[in-house]
Amino acid sequence: SRGEQVLGHIRLADGKSPPFGAQVVPEKTGKTAGMVGDNGLVYLTGIDASERNALVVTWNGRTQCRLSLPENANLSQGALLLPCR
């Protein structure tokens, strides 16, 4: 797949994780880039450079928070902390 691959743990403002099955979606394409697993773990694929600062996390049918990927984030760094606000 094209684009970047990132492994991360999504954390909400209250310190909790999004529910299992929540989706991370680039606003530009609307196509799911990853699904949230246990403890907020997410594997994102195909993230375009222009999308890294415009990702939303959705569950219960609506956008719940936004997240940005750190500069130069990639799989070799292991699981990154991804705050979602």
C-alpha cells in the first residue's frame, strides 16, 4: 500500500482509549486507515503526507476527536502515543 504505516496507542483527553472497533479516517478521503483494537492500539496504513494532520477518530456513527501524527512517524519507532483531542 502507498503512504506511511504507523503503530500507535490513541489516548483521549480524559486518558481513556477509544472503544474497540473505532475507526481512524483521513478527513480528505473518508476511507478507513485503521481500526482501534484493545487499549487504543491502532495500526494505520496508507497515510499520505497531506493527511497526517487531518485524521479523525469515529465511533457510534460520528467523529469523536482529531489526531495528528508526529513528524516522520513510522513503524520502526514502535507504538507511538497519539493524543486525540
